[in-house]
Amino acid sequence: MSFMVNRVLIIGLGLIGGSLAKALKKKKFAKIVAGYDRNPDDLQQGLDLGIIDEGFSDLAEVVATADIVVLAVPVKATENVLAAIKPYLSPATVITDVGSTKANVILAAQTVFGTVPDKFIPGHPIAGSEKSGVAAADENLFAKHKIILTPLPESDESATRLIARMWQSTGAEVLQMGVERHDEVLAATSHLPHILAFSLVDTLAKEQDSREIFRYAAGGFRDFTRIAASDPTMWHDVCVANKQEILNQIDNFTDGLATLRQAIVASDSQSMLGIFTRAKSAREHFSKMLTGTAYSQNSHKSQVTFHVHSAAPLLGRIRVPGDKSISHRAVMLGALAEGITHISGFLESEDSLATVQAFRDMGVVIEGPHQGRVKIYGVGLQGLYPPPGPLYLGNSGTSLRLLSGLLAAQAFDSQLLGDNSLSKRPMERVAEPLRKMGASIQTSEGGGAPVVIQGGQQLSAIEYQMPVASAQVKSCLLLAGLYATGQTRIQQPAITRDHTERMLQNFGVQLTIEDDAVTIASGQVLKATSIEIPADISSAAFFIVAAAINPGSDLVIEQVGVNPSRSGVLKILGLMGADLTLENPGMLSGEPVADIHVRYAPLRGITIPDELVSVAIDEFPVIFVAAAAAQGVTCLSGVSELRYKESDRIEAMQEGLLRMGIDVTVKGDNILICGGVLQGAKVSSYDDHRIAMAFAVAGTIANSEVVIEACSHVATSFPEFVDVAQKAGIRINKEET
């Protein structure tokens, strides 16, 4: 048997110390798990229950032989215990603790040792129970809970790693945090809720009819006040140890409660709705963080794998979710408008929800989304509030780039963050023209996120020639142009999607639109409106291609946006011989829509016209699949922008199609795809939602199973993809691990 260390000594066999000892024994982390406790009965009970291997009532007997000493004692006892063990410590012994406050633990170590020993690694398990004592020891107490370590800059790295491994052996997730930050965070998230629960129960218990109050209390009261059953002595000690941070949080809470009280006194419905809606959405946001959804910072998503087999014909009628680009813009402009904006058809995906959360963080009241409906209480161009911290935008490049233009004109500072994928994408393409307008904006060393914006800058209008056709850059500058002095004119080298221009006009903004340029004047007021969002053509494209390449298919995709600046995929597939018709045409909030009717027809390779590239840029992964299924060779060029998406989409598609037996040649900006018979294979999406869905379409005509790894990011644009695909007739299953 291999052990990490020979002996661990747990000083203090209460719930935490006993549970740690029991877990370390079960996981065989140490050859010997020894215990010390001042209470001989607790020590004996620990031995009798098999929680420890050895029990000691004299520290001198055991400290010198311990590889790790864990102080599982009340925080106020830390200094005395450290003084007691100091004479017997070996220079190699690693010390840690479990206290819920850290500044006073550091002070205790400094008092005893002069300076904090480099092998003293303070720690705090975020786990507990209303039960106490060694008899309540639970070997699973720390499993799937967080352990915060607060090493100092001078702490020994090998000692830190050892303590991290000790906690990881119990099934815990180990994080690191600075001492001051730890005490601040815990005061807000743990100490204040406990204090409020104690205070509420104490207050209600003083009421004359307190028996009736408690008798008829509902589940919410019981859940909230459950923590008031914790150890009073421990919470007294916590209040003493973390006094200032707890007082700061009580003051913050008191101010917030006073604001709510005043809103109730004044029957101020909007203020009350704002508080309740922001609280509800924040709670849901935190829940998503804990369960690991894509727009939550430091999320730990489950691994998602798609398994696809050749499909039967795709038949019937389906709907795909609302357009992601329009959903983003509807929230942004609705927040900046004066009045209440109603949205229907909103895409409830990770990317668009990140935009919603960002505006809630800036004080905008947003109800929903619920079944695609969103209600936004606009605050006007000058009504945003400073966010409480960095705005985390997950994987959403649209959110980050468009918000950069908006926030560059605000009076407050802001910081925009993204996940690892978004942080690699180029943000200087918006930062550089914003600086020309007078913005103070910085990107990372590599030109990506985080984007740091200094507020209070007066922007001036510019004429800007975009070097690369990009709707996101154009939209960013149009939003900045709402605030800039004068008229901002943006010239584009090729047609890009015009959702921002159409929606600005819906909100009453005057624009001058030319074939290759758009001009906006500042000083205009956005007026709230109602917006119906059509189905997303980028999402529909996967089913259009799937139906086009599967013999016998006859599929209708309902009410899809067919904006000419987005419908390049339809023109390209038409040139390839696809049988496509647009039925029931109409308009939704200024956007053209139609039912897209697709019947199977053999496809042929073509040279894709250059003018269609910019109006089909997001659909190229699935266009690659159409080319792979076509007879002959498909040639395309001018798609270098694909290298700067969620992944290098050219490389990702080339690698996957080569694995599937398709010849794909890439020479500079020229790509040749030779159609052929697709083979079953295992491919990776490289955490790119469109790559994952494109290979799912390829799997419908492969001669054996196609396994697509790293598919969790499909939730950023099309959370219901698997369900809709199965309804259409695609044989796809999702595996989560």
C-alpha cells in the first residue's frame, strides 16, 4: 500500500477534525492517523469508533513524529495550540488549520513564531453540519465541497501542494485565495447569513404570539433559520475574530434593507420589482455557477459527447430557437431605451443569458426570460449603474465586443472577462477604433480579454474604414456613436449582418445607410418597443444541410430569419443544387422571415463566390459538411476570419473531415474539399458549438458511428439541439460525464 505521508496528527476531534480523520483513514492518505483532544472521553470515542488509529493526551509524544499537523480547534484557541506544539515541531512538519477566519490565524502564528512558518498553510473547509462532536464524524463531509487554502507569498510550494492533496483525497475541490479576500468573502456568504438567522429567530421568539408564528411557519422560514441551530459559542468566536468584515457586511445589508423598506413605504413598484428580479436572477446565476454552465466564471462543466449514427430521412416540421444575434441586441437596446420593452422569441442560451446578466449587474430591471419572453425596464442612455465587479461574459464574443463600445462612453470604470476560449479571441479590432474616438481601453497582452475600460471619457465621432468585415465591430462603434459628439461613419469592405441597424431604427434612432457604410448621430433617444425575434438561420443551417444530404428528406423549418445579410448559406446551397424553397414570407420587427422547405437533392461541388463569404461566415462549418457530401470539389477562399472564432474553425473542420475520410486541402487562404464517402470516426469540436453541430450533421451520412467530443458549448447557442435533432429524425445521443 502506498501512502502520501506516514503520520497525520489531528488536534481537536470535533465534527471537522473527526470527519477529516475518518476520511483520511478511508482513503489511506496516511499510514497512521493520530488524534489529540483535551477531552479524554472524546479521544477514547474516536478510538472506539475507528476514526483514528492512535490517540494521545500529551502533544509532546506525537508532534515530533507527525508529517502534517491539522489544527481543528476553535479559532480563538489557535495561538495557545501553536505555542504548545512549537517546542516539538520538526523543521519538515507541515501545519494547517480549519478556521473560518484567517487574518487572526495568521496573527496567532506571527505572535508565536515571530514570522509565519513557510510550512504553515492556513485552510478552511466550506462544509459543516448542525451536529457536533466526534460521534458526528462523517467521512463524506467534504466530498464535492470547497476547501479554501490561503498560503502567503513566502509559503513553501511543496507544503501547499501536500495540503491540497490531503483535502483532495477527501473528495473536496481545493481553491486558493488571499487572506483578506477570504475573510471578506466568508463574512458575506457564511457569517452574515448565520447572524441574520440567529437574529431573526431571536426577534420572533420575543413576540407574544411566538408559538403561533413558529407553528405556522412555512418551509422557507424553516430552511432559512435552520442554520440558527448551529453552535452559539462557535458563532460568538467567529464574530469576535472577523469583527470588521462582518460589520461591513451588516452595514451593506442594512443599507439594502432600508432601500427596500422605502420602496414599500412609497409603493414604488419598479424599485421593488428591480430588487426582487435582480435577486432572483442573481440567485439563478449563482446556481448556474455552481452547476457549471458556460457563462459562469470558473465553471467546471461536465464533459459532453455526441454519438451520431446514419439517419433516416428528415421529415416533418420543426422550429429552432430565436436568433442569437438579435437576442443580444434586443436586450442591449431595450436596456438603453426609455420605457418598457417587450421581447418574444428570445434565445435562452448561455451567450444571450450572459448579456442579460451583464445588464442586471448594471442595475437594469429585466423580467424573464420565460418561454422566450423578456420584459426590460429601460434606463435610458445615461441610466446604467457601475457593476459590482467584472462583467463575466463566458463564451460570448458578441457580448464582449458590443458592450465594449457601450461601456467606453459610461462615467464608470468596467472590466469585461470571458472564458478561456473567448479570452483568446482578438479584441483589439474594437479597442483600436474606440481609442480613436477617445476611449481609454486596454486589452490583455495578447490583445484579448480581459478588456479594461476607464470611464468618464468624452467620445468624439470618427469616420472609420473597417479593415475586416465584421458586424460586431460595426455594432460596437454604432453603440459608441450614440454617445460620441458628432456623426460616426463606419465603412465596411463587404456586406455584414445588419441586425443592429434594423433594431436601432425600431427603437426610433435615425441612421444613414449606404451600400458600404452606415452613419449615426449622437444625442438621439431610444424609445421602448416590442420585438419579435425570428428563428436563428445559423441554427437552422444544420438541419437545412442535414435534410439536403439525406435521401428522402422533406423538412420544413418554420419562421426562420432570412435577412439578406445573413442568408448566404441559402444562396451557397442553392448553387450546389440543394432543393430549397421559402414559404409563408413575412416580417418580424423589421426582419424578413420565412418557412424554409428542404427536400433531398444531390449536391455538387462549386467555387463559392467571394461576395457570399461575409454573409455566411458563421455557417461555414456546416457548409464544409455539405461540400464533403457533394460530388466533385468545392473551392473557397477569403475565410481567414474563421481562424478567430471560438476555435480555429478551418483547422478543426479539416482535422475532423480528414479523420472521416474526406480530402481537405488548405493552402493559405484557399481551401479545397473533395466530396466523398464519410467514414465513422472520433472527432473533437475543440469546445466550439458550431463545430460540434456540424460534425453531428456529418454523422447522419457516415458509414458507422461518429463520436464528437467536447460538445458542452453547444449550450451557448442551441441548448435544445439534441432534442430538435431527434425530433427531425437524426439518430443522436448525448453522453455526459
